Amino acid sequence: MRSFLLAGVSLAVLGIGAVQADDATAFNRIATFNVVENLPAGADAAKSTVAEIIAATADGNTLVYTDSPGERVGLIDITDPAAPKPAGTVALGGEPTSTVVIGGTAFVGVVTSESKAKPSGHLAVVDLATKQVVATCDLGGQPDSLAKSPDGSFLAIAIENERDEELNDGALPQLPGGNLTYFPVKDGAIACADKKIIDVSGLAAVAPEDPEPEFVDINSRNEVVLTLQENNHIVIADLKTGKVTNHFSAGTVSLDRIDTKKDGVIDLSGSMKDVPREPDAVQWIDDERIVTANEGDWKGGTRGFTVFDTTGKVLFESGTAPEHMAVRLGHYPDKRNKKGIEMEGAEVATFGADKLLFLGSERGSLVFVYRDTGPGNAPEFRQVLPGGMGPEGLLAIPSRDLFVTASETDLRADGGIGSVVTIYKNGPGKPSYPTISAADGPDGLPIWWSALSGFAADPAAPGKLYAVTDSAYAQARILTVDATQSPAKIVAATVVTRDGQPAKGLDLEGIAVRPQGGFWLASEGNPEKKENPTQNLLVRVSATGAVEEEIALPAELAAQATRFGFEGVAVTGAGTDETVWLAVQREWKDDPKGSVKFLAYKPATKSWGYVRYPLDKVGKGWIGVSEITASNGGLIVIERDNQIGPNAKIKQLTYVSLKDVTPAPLGAADAPVLTKTLVRDLMPDLAAPKGYVLDKVESFAIDAAGDAFIVTDNDGVDGSSGETQFLKLGKIELRM
């Protein structure tokens, strides 16, 4: 009997260092908490539940998050931040939008609006010890952001009275307008009768009667900064006097070398001129400077962040830097690119000697970390963090060297991940993310990529791999990866072409290096599509990506295909003995349940045969094959379920020997059934980065030095956080 082991059992997760080689510390993810684990007794787990805005108690041991669809706040015990625990919920009787904690009390803005035209809401006062709402204060409108002053003496609330985006295409004004509401805080408590209102109408050039307040923050002088997002305006007021002390337009920015079309290609040749910043989150850097995350929710799309002084002077503009970084890391959301990566969240905090700016990209699911270098200087980029799916709330806890993100997206109904809270620790070492990034191409711009779906190794150069991208993009491409670097580096991109033009209609799921040069590519078909059905194809291309031959399945076999088709390709033998093996992901119409086909194609004779591969049984969802790689006289197979996060159970490498295996002719009722042996359970590897277990581990290769690698497919950041894990597994040895 054969047994298998991976030499060098410890997983090497290829990480990226911060910009400066001498950086001593970095934030790295230490835990991910699934919000659904904190449901109250009797709650329907199938209903949406999220963590949107998040706060912490003074000791940093308890997190408090808003769950708008659940009409509650939730508590998480992070006494041990590496092992967060559910700590209960508090029902609010309305939709919470934001929360802050002062002493043992959480103050929560709660929306109770009958409609957008009739906004209403209250401030809920929650005793965290008893988990009870002990008081409510009517706010006279729909609250959005809350902020507390550093000395705990004021609580400010942006009363947004948000516009109806379906009414007149969201045009302003839409009355009633909002305002800035605040309360003095005494001994950690407020009195409803002490509510004060600052009128911020009539200030902006855009719809001045409808100011659209969005986000608030308070500095050490008890000055509040308030963004009027759709009005593209910023207001500063003194809470001691209740007076507006300054206000100014957030201005515009012009962007070059950005992607502006939803065409399945990340083309950084576009531009946008004089786009209003329309800031969302705002934070004081110090008493004289603020930083805004420029979401551009209405007419904008500015994709970055800006540092202003209190007079409105722009001290720093990020421009396209965050956007290009997202492209470089495979996190760019091409299918939703009107606003690009959509910068929305901001947080500022001091860790040790460093004052850090955290800027969150909702659509790119990234948090960019910069170090403030003082007035008059550009902030210094430090690292990026994988933010979960659509990070909304950002929270720094410097006293515990922690940073937290709250993800408001719950995709469980569509088979995706639910809302998560992610915890990062600041400590010695380098960033562990990203695990793969792109170099600049010949045009000086990042090589764009995402949706990696197949791997092959160069037969001669250790650490040199080839990857393909799937139908998330309109162009089929072959990427060259240098895995000797940390992180792995995409160093070249080759477009697959027909007659000199980018090949259309290919869904590449596998790649293999041909013994005589060039590549074999596996394109997955979908004959079940109602419009423009596609067929499974074996494609032979040159080293330059030119299609030399497209080989379709024989008609009788193609008639049995379903939408789960070719998912990997491998080559054994050479010359007249060359055999191309193609893995079918799931059962076709003529397959017994629990058995899939591996097809064998002989280029020399243009003949087809097949064998059967037995699938494991799975309790939830389905299981199938994602990759095959020729090794040790057989094939190494990725077999996985289609589950994600806590539901994922089977992600594994198996080995099947091809010795003495003769494929059966197509149409034969019986075919050899391969005997598989477990090589490695990949679940611990996928859990090691401390995020949720990613669904699609789709690529595997063994390089010329014998090192094995896997990579996950992020679906082109469509219904995905964009996170890609490229993992080095070490050497695979076969013991006879």
C-alpha cells in the first residue's frame, strides 16, 4: 500500500513586507468571528444578520456592533482576541445605524422611519451589564453616525434623513433635511431634555436646504467635524458653544489611469475629470487636520482619501494609489466599477510612536494602513489588510494592540459567506497578506488579475508557475508567476488570441505545459445556458498565447454534459504517447452518482477515452474536482465541496495512479475506476490565515524543485471579498 506525506509539514504562507524593510511591526489577522454565531435564542438563522458599525468597551474586552436587519446590537467577548466568543444581543425595536460606548453604556442610533419622506429615530441607551435598553431619546429624524468626544463630555449624532435613491434618480433636495444633534454627557449619562441641534442647512452649494449629514468625529477641543456627503461639504462646529465655526466644499479631483467600463477587462486607461469627492467617513488626525474617505455615493467616484486642514486646504490627496494597489492585489471589482473600490471607512489611532490612518474600501474589501508623518508631509503607506466582505466599521483598540473590522455583507442566502468581524493584532514581524501580488507591466501600471483558476509549473525553472483566469473576465489570459518571491509575484500576462485578437468565449479552468512547448488549456463549457450556450473545449496554444487548435468533445459525449464541465488539465507522456487528461468537475447525465469522468485525449490519434474518479460523500452542498496535476506516474487531484467558512468540510488533495490503467472508449458502459489515496487535508491550510475558509481552492502545481503550491479563486471579486490565498505546501514525497 502506498502512503503519502508532505515534507516540511509546517505551512509557509507567503507574505508581503511593509514598504520599509526595517519595519519591526505589522498588523496580522488573528481571528474571524461569524456574526450568525451570536443570534439570540429562537432567532431564524436563515435571515440576514450583520455587523455594521462596531465599538468597544474602555478595557477593550467587549465589542459592540450594530445589526440593522436584526434590529439589535450584538456583543462579542474578546478577552482572548484570538478566540472571540458570542456574548449576547440586545433588541432595539428599530434599525441601528451606529454606536459608541461610554463607561458601561452603549449609545445607539436607531431608525424607526415610516418612510424616507417621514424619517424618525431615537437614541437607545443600553446598559451593557444587564443587556437592557434603559432609556430612549427621540431624535426627530433618522440618525446615521455617532461619535463621542475624547474626554467623554459630548455625544454627537449626524441626523441624515437620507434621500430616496429611487425617487427622481436620487436627485436632491428631498426634504425634510437633516441636522447635527448632540448631547452633553455627565458622569457617562445623558438627559433627553439636554438635546441640542446645530442647523447645518444653507451652507453647501449643492442643495443647501437638504444637507444630508453623514459622518461625525470629535477632537480633543470638543470640535465636531461633519461630512455632508451628497452636498460634497464639510462642517466644523464647536460643541461648547453650539456654533458652526467653519465650513467648506470637499472639492473635486481628477483621476487618470483608472478603469471606467464594466467590460470584463481591467483597463487602466480611463479618466474622470472634476469628480466631487463626496466624503463618507471623516476622522480627526489631530486638532488641525482631518482625513476623509471619499465614497462618492451620488455623483462621485473619487476612489481615494484626502487630508484637509480646518480651513479646507487640501494637504494630501491619495489619487489613484489605493485603486492601483487593489488592482495589484487582485481586489479590483470590475463588475461594480462606477465608484471603483469605493473608499468608505476611516479610523485614526496611535500605536506606540506611530499615528496610523486606516482607510476602508467597501467594494475592494481592503483596509489600507498609512503612517501619519506630520503636517505638510504625505502619509506613508504601510500595509493592506484583507477586510472581510465589504468592511463597513473600522475600530482601533491601541491599548490592546488590536484593530477590528465589521463586515455588513451577508451572502449566505446565495451560498456565500455571512457577515464577519475580523480581528488583527499589531506585533513583531511582517504582514502575512497579500500572499500574491502583481508587478508593473510594460506600461508602468499594475498587471491586472483576479479569479485564478488553474496552475501549471514550468518544467525547468524552480518557482516559475503559470496561471489562468476564468470567465470572470472577457479576456482569457495566461499569467506567469514567480513563486520564489514573498509574496509570490505575477511578472507577466499573456492574452490568449484567435487570429491576433483576444479570444472570446473561453472559461479557462486548467493549464498544462506541453512537452514540445506551448500549453494545453481547458475551457469549461455551459451547455445549459439559455442564451449563447458554450461547449467544453481543449485548446492548444503557442507560448505566445495564440490558439493553434480547439478540440471539441465528440457529439455523443457533449450531449451528456452539464454546466459543471472541464476543471483541470494535465499531460502525461510525450510524442506519440502524449496523453492529455481532462477532469470533469461533477457528474454528467450519464455518470453514476458520486463518480466523475477523467477524459483521456491522444493528440497523435485524435482519440478519446475515459476513466472514473470516485467522489467523497458530502453532507451539505455538492462535491467535485477542481484540478489535476501529473505526478509520480499518476494524477494529484483537488477534490472539494462548494461550501465556505464554517460550512466548509472537504478541501483535499488525493492521488490516483495511472499505472496499468487503460481508458475505456467513449460510449463504453464500464470504465476503470481509479483508486484514490488521501495526500493532504487542505482544511487546516485554508484555516491557517485566520480568516474564514475560502470556498474555491482551484489550483495546484509542483514546481521543478518539487515544491507544491495551491491557490484559491476569488471569483473576480464578484460576490467575494477578493481575498486570494497562495500557499506553499512544501515537497510532496511518495513512499512506496
